[in-house]
Amino acid sequence: RFIGERGRLDPKLQRLMAGIEARTAGLDRLNLTVAVNYGGRDEIVRAARKVAEAAAAGVLDPRHVTEAAFSDRLDTGGLPDPD
């Protein structure tokens, strides 16, 4: 899995990354996460934006914004914590 801001990358590289992820999506023995064009603060801002958008759309009640709700919107959402 690739994490980071892909929108700033060359479209050809974005397609290559998406293809690799699609071909390996069913594999579950090992999780490899590659950070490309990644910054921790940028990831937090993007996750906060997703939370705000979900709240504005009525999908997420602001009173129910929890660590889990925020964590699910990080680049690593859905992945186990690293060892």
C-alpha cells in the first residue's frame, strides 16, 4: 500500500501505484506500506478534512468523532498497527 498525497504525483506513477495495489490487494501475510510524497502534518490535515466533510454531509455526528473515527480516515486506515 502506498500512502501520501498522490495527487501531486505524475499520473503515470499514480496509475502504476494503483495497479500494484490492485494486484496485491488479496495478499494478507505481510503488509508493506510505502510512503511517497508523505508528510505527517499533511496526513493529519487530510484526515481532519475527511472528518469535517463527513460531518457536513450528515454522515458523521460531530459528537461521535472518536480516535477510531479519525484513525479510519488516516492513510493507514484499515491496516494493522505496525510492529
